[in-house]
Amino acid sequence: MRAEGLPFEPVTIGPLTLRNRFIKSGANEAMCLDGRPTAALVKHHRDLARGGVGMTTVAYMAVAPEGRTLPNQIWIRPGILPDLLALTSAVHAEGAAISAQITHGGSFVTGMKVKGRTISASSGFNPAGMLKGNLLQRAMTEADMERVTAEFVAAAQLARDAGFDAVELHMGHGYLLNQFISPLSNKREDQYGGSAENRVRFPARVLAAVKRAVGASTAVLAKINVADGTRRGAQVEDGIVTARALQAAGADMLVLSGGRNVESTWFMFGSRMNRQEMAKVLKQQGERLMAFAMQAAASREPDIQFREMYFLEYSRKIRAAVDLPLAYLGGIKSLANAEQAVAEGFDCVVLARALLHDPALVNKFHRGEVVQSGCDNCNGCVAYIYHPAGTRCVMNPPNDPDLNKIPASAAE
Ligand SMILES: Cc1cc2nc3c(=O)[nH]c(=O)nc-3n(C[C@H](O)[C@H](O)[C@H](O)COP(=O)(O)O)c2cc1C
Ligand code: SF4
């Protein structure tokens, strides 16, 4: 029987109306060459749009070349406008909207060498940069903050000009803006450090500037942590302060995530990393040191069991504290999960792994063909962000490596 009801109804987010409330979460596709989208990326997002999502999110589009964590990520710049246009028009042709996740890694640069010290909230040793020699980070000055704000604004303007319907500023997971928000990385003693209100000051300023620049035509979203998942990290009370500050700065919707790439990946995924798949893929690419480091990190993870909707208790607290639209993310695995999230007052549901496993899941939910995702939360897909053919679910056939060698604008 055909499923109807709230998750399938349109929703308005700032200047944007989506055909339904299912959003594909930004999940590093590893589908670009020299920071330029490939034909594989077009196919990936076209499949998701054809499969029924209201909006798909292009992951990790760095606002500056040194803002990438890996060399196979997009660096958003005027020279790639034709490739971005190919991507957005393919998605629009299928009736879906498309969002650009714009971000800067700051000191979280794991896969490439950055000239000089990486930027961050605070100075000091940079554990995330060990493998590629980015050993030290420096605290951003006011001039750095102005430059990075301008980079975010320019990236948002370019995304708008390329036809993106929304931009999502990444303020979670341990990237630059989160390095300010989280007490794990912000040790400043000025107006940008200390209290939760101070720590969100710079990220909120960036959002307000982006909103001023593109907000009339483009929805401005932010992905935040409801909590970092560690004792010394941001707690849900900090998440509430962050959400309130971003509401005041003009955010059209917040996507609620959690966890940090270095300290608490397991919290982000509600489950442990897949050590075997990670070692296999990294060794194939000659990244033996990284394989060793990843395995060592994974072995220190707590032994947690995956739960559907694993961020719900945290996200409910944010829902109760703010009025702006919120998107529930984290372990949406069934139609019932999506219905529950919307019934509890979340305006959208955001899915990564369930849609990597089956890009047509939303249509299948809608047609009543399935009610449960076949994804078993093995996290094998995470290893494929290092694969030359791009990210995929290990249950599906391999991606075509040749598609990942053709620029998006040259695709058929
Ligand atoms: C392969 C893979 C790559 C990811 N890359 C990103 C990323 O680039 N940016 C981001 O914000 N989150 C990234 N994530 C996290 C997801 O967006 C999402 O927050 C997380 O998987 C939880 O949602 P889920 O339970 O629906 O999978 C990634 C997840 C996966 C599985
Ligand atoms: S590899 Fe496939 S089944 Fe495993 S977590 Fe990723 S999407 Fe789910």
C-alpha cells in the first residue's frame, strides 16, 4: 500500500520548498579530480534525485584549497562552475533540490600537506595532521577570521550561481568552525573562547555573513553537533547555546549531528568503525601508515551497539529549545523512524547510510515496497572515501572507476 503522510509532504525552508522531507546527508563521495566534480558525482546525485529524495547534499566542498582534508575533495572556485552546473541541472531534472556542504577543515587535514601551520581556534600540536606532516596549528587572528568569512561568502555565492538551492555550513565533526565551538579544540581566552556563547561567536558571524550575501534566494543551513560524545567535549547544553546563536544569526534550518572525527567517530555513526574494510582499502592505495593509525584508533572505540535514531534524546532537547526548522539525523533506517521524527516536530529527516545502500529508498518507502532499509550499519562504506572509484556500499556492485576520471561538465 502506498505510504502517505508527513514525511512525503512538501516543506518550506527559508526561500526553498522541497517536494518531501527526505534529505540525503553530505557523505564524502570521493568523486572528484583536482578538486573538480566528476561524471561519477553527477551519476551519484542523479540516482538519489531519481530515487525520490527531496534534496541531496554534495559533501565536503572546501571553501579554500587548504580547507580540504583529503586531496579528492571539491575545492569550490570559479573554474569549476561548468562542472557544478552539470551537477545541479542533473538533480533538478529529476525534480529534487541540491545543497552544497561548504566547509573548511582547519587543522583537520589528514590526507595532504598544507604549507606552514594549519589554522584553528587555538595553537599547538595537531594530532590529526601527524600522517602528512601537518604537526602544528596556529590560532586564527582577526585578519584570518575576516579572510575565512570572505571565503565562505564567496563559496556560497558561487554555489548559488551554479544553481544550488541551499548551502550547508559544516559546524560539526571537528572541522574548522567546530574547532571553535568545541571545548576539545578551543582553548582561547578572548571573546571567541571560554563560554559556549563565546565559542560559537565566530561560526555565527560566518553564517550571518553568508545569509546576508545569498539568503534571499538560497536556504542557509548549518550542520551542528548536538554533543561531541566525550566527557570533556561539548555537551547538549552547549548544543542548545549553539542552536540559539545560529537561529539568531539567521539560519534557515539546522541539521543535528554529533561526534568528532578524531575523538569520537563512533558517536557520529552510533557504531564502531569497520577496521577490516578500512585496512583493506587503505592498503590497496598504499596508505599503510594510515591503515595502521585507523586500526589503532578503531581499537580504542567503546563497544557500543547500534540503535536506530541514536541521537533522538539529544535532538529532542534542541527541538525544545529553539523555534527554527530542524532536521533529524542519525540512524534513520525505516519509514517508521522518519514518521516518528516528523511527528516529534523535526521538519526534515537526513539520511546517509540508508541512502548509500539504496538511493531509491524514498520512492520504495512511498510506493509501499519496503518499510526498512537493508543497511546493516557495518560502516564498510566509510573506507571507500579513500577509493579511486569513490564511495559505495559494500553490498552493492563496485562503482565504475572510469566515470571518476571524467570531469562532470564532459559527462554525456
Ligand atoms: C561514507 C560516509 C562519508 C561521510 N562523509 C561525511 C562528510 O563528508 N560530511 C559530513 O557532514 N558527514 C559525513 N558523513 C556522516 C553522515 O553525513 C551522517 O552524519 C552519518 O552517517 C549519520 O547518518 P546515518 O545514520 O543516516 O548514516 C559520512 C558518512 C558516511 C557513511
Ligand atoms: S557499507 Fe552499506 S550496509 Fe554497510 S553501513 Fe555502509 S551503506 Fe550500510
